[in-house]
Amino acid sequence: MTEIRNSKHYDLEERTLQFAKRVIALVNRMPKTLPNIEIGRQLVKSSGSVGANYIEANESLSKKDFFMRIKICRKESKESRYWLKLVQVKEADEKERESLILEATELMKIFGSIAEKSK
């Protein structure tokens, strides 16, 4: 059975979930150096927080709560991008890291746009 959803928020929920899953997979393949372990922890937290806060925004009780959660989504996307730029990956994972940096940047822009429209 195919389900058609008119609301765009379902697509963004899936997109943020896939972002977090891709980050986790990359972190699992990273060289296990002390800096990478610490950066990896931060990266997993921030990337997962993007989607978690988006789900919270969709369940918000007020416009103010929605706006705050969307701003957190933008902040966590920006933080994820920072950690992705800082982390050291194997040469074979460099394209994936660059792709994740691009995705974090796009998510940042999307949440920034949603925040502007919800003011």
C-alpha cells in the first residue's frame, strides 16, 4: 500500500534521520584517534539532535515553541557542519564527509528559511 503525504515535514523528518544515520556510519569508520573519538561523540550528538528537535517542533504546543525548536535545528546543523570539517577521515571516506558537509549546510539553510517564515 502506497501512502501519499501532502505535508513536507515528513520528508524532512526522513531526511534528518538519514543524515544522522550517515554520520553514525562515517564515525564508525573513522580512525580511532583521541581527537576523532571526542569529535565523533560531538558529531553524533549534534547530527541526531537535528532530527529529534524537528520532530519536537512538529509536536510543539505553541508558535513560540515551534520557532525555538526550529532555531535549535539550525544551530545543531551548523554545529554538525563544524565537526564534520574538523574530523579526520580515511581517504576513502573523504567524498562522504564532503557530502555530509553539504547536507548539513542545506539543512541549515532550510531551517533558517522555516524560522524566517514562522516569525
